[in-house]
Amino acid sequence: MTSLLKLDLQFFSGEKTEKATPKKRQDTRKKGQVAKSSDVNTAFVLIAVFLCLFAIGPTLKEKITEVFIRSFQIYLLDEVTIDSVHFIFMDLLMQLIIIIGPIMAAAMVGAFIANFLQVGPMFSTEAIHMKLNKLDPIQGFKRIYSVRAIVELVKSLLKIMFIGILTFSLLWKSLEDLLILSQKNIHEALSFLGNLTVQMGLIAGAGLLFLSVFDYLYQKFDYEKNIRMSKHDVKDEHKKSEGDPLIKSKIKQKQREMAMQRMMHDIPQADVIITNPTHYAIALKYDENKLDAPYVLAKGVDFVAMKIKEVAKEHNITTVENKPLARAIYSQSEIGDAIPEEYFQAVAEILAYVYRLKNYVK
């Protein structure tokens, strides 16, 4: 008796223990909710920017030097007028675009690659929609003092410590060169500082990329946890996608009724009804313009067979009793199909009898 009273309480509690269905994943993706680590983006952007600086560093040095030379030797010595101010502004703006443009482009490429590797092709405007619940101070307080906020704080402290140790070790390694930096000329000092900055940036990016792997795994775990569904949610989604079983059964019932009406409507065209005699009824017709052999107009068992025989009687269609033939054709042929070849002879004899009977009646 106890076993009969066991219930799955998870179904009633609403506890989310089931993995998200493909439809739930697709819906959350449309809303822009995906497993993504911002550390991966930061790491790729850092590496892309400092690789760009490493590649075009000498060119940037020349461009920056040229800007200073033009500013102090040309613009400040010439007479400043309204027209010249506009020209100076536009010229400096173009120079800044040439200097900063490649760096910005590298950062954009790095961010694009990082996002594409994590979430693939995706476009969603849901994240930028205005949501008034985000202005709720109570909800904001809960977000600040939540478990996730504590985890993010610990992660940030670990990142600062790890990357700080990496960059400090590089500075410590270059300490002797830094101490004699004042003895070098301006070009050598700038080259050394530029190389050191690029090295520190690449090491910081590589360290952050290493840490971002663990952060991505955590974000993936947290994402899967957040999109879990309860058993009731899974059932409701199945109903929405597949349709309510009650409605589906009613639709099938209506389809069967319509098929029955069409079948009964075709029975008056039959040449003969072959019966079991009580359990099976097969309505056959031979039309050489349609098929080379007699075909099934209608078939049924028990109640349907009785209906077929009633319609046949109303329209004076000959009924022939042949138990094995009725069973065989019923099991091997569908409505609209020609009868199997092995029954041609038996059906031909029955049709010949029916045609002779019709001619005799006439």
C-alpha cells in the first residue's frame, strides 16, 4: 500500500533539477543570455592591442615625434589666425586618427574574436532594453551582497594578485636597466620603455587568458544552473511544442470521422462488397481507366463493416461472402490500393459473377 502512495514531490515543489531543453536554450540565447566570460574578452583585447603596438611601435614613435615637431616648430611659430586654427585642428585630428586608429581596430578585432569563440554568431538587442526592475534599490542591494558578488570579488582579487606578480617579476628582472635609464639618451630610453611596456602587456594578457579559462568554466556552470527547469516546466514546454494530448486526440478523432465520411461517400461506386460475413467488409471497384486491377474503396471491421453493408444494401450493391479473401485483402491492402496480385483470380471470378448477375437483373 505504501508503494502506491509514493509521489515525485519535485513535480509539485517547482525545484529546478532538470537540464534545460533545446527550446529553453534557444529562447535564452535570443535574449542574449549565454555562457560568456568577460575575462576572455579582456585578455584577447590586451593581447591584440599589445601585439599591434609590437608590430607598429617604430612607426608610432615616428608619427608621435612628427606631431610634437610640427606642434612646437611650425604651429607655435606661425601666426595663429581663425583659418589656421581650423587647419591645425584638422591636421592634428588626422594625425591622432592615424596613431590611434590601428590600436582601436586591433581592440575591436580582439573583442570580436573572443565573443565569437565563446558564443558563436549571435545578435540580440535584449541586453540594451530599458528594464525598470534594475532601478529597484532592494534588488540592487541583493545583487551587491549576493553569493555571486562575493565570488566575483574573490576572482578580482586573485586576478590582481596573479597578474601583479607576473608584471612585477618582469620589472624586477629589468631592474638594472631601469636604474641606468637616466644615463641613456631620449631615443634609447623611449625604446626601452616601449619594449618593456609591450612585454608587460603581453604577459598580463597571457596570464589573464590563463585565468579566463577557469572563469569561463565557472560561467558555463553558473549558466547551466540558472537555466535549469523544473519537471513542471518541462511538461508545460512539451505541451506547448507538441500540443495538448487532449486536443491532439480530438483532432485525430475528427480526422477519423472525416475519413469515415469520405469512405462511406465512395461506397455507392463499388462493384461488390466482400464480407466475412459479420466481422469484415471490403468494398471493391474495378476501373480500367484508373488502375489495372480492382482496388479497395472502403474497408472495416465490426461496427464499420456493418455500416458498409448497410450503405451497400441501400444502393443495391451485391454482397459476396468469402471469409479468407475478406480477411486477406483487409490485412494486405489499404484504401485506394489495388488488391494483391495473388488474389486477382478469386476477385475476377467474383466480379464476373456480379456482372452476370447485374446483366440478368437488367
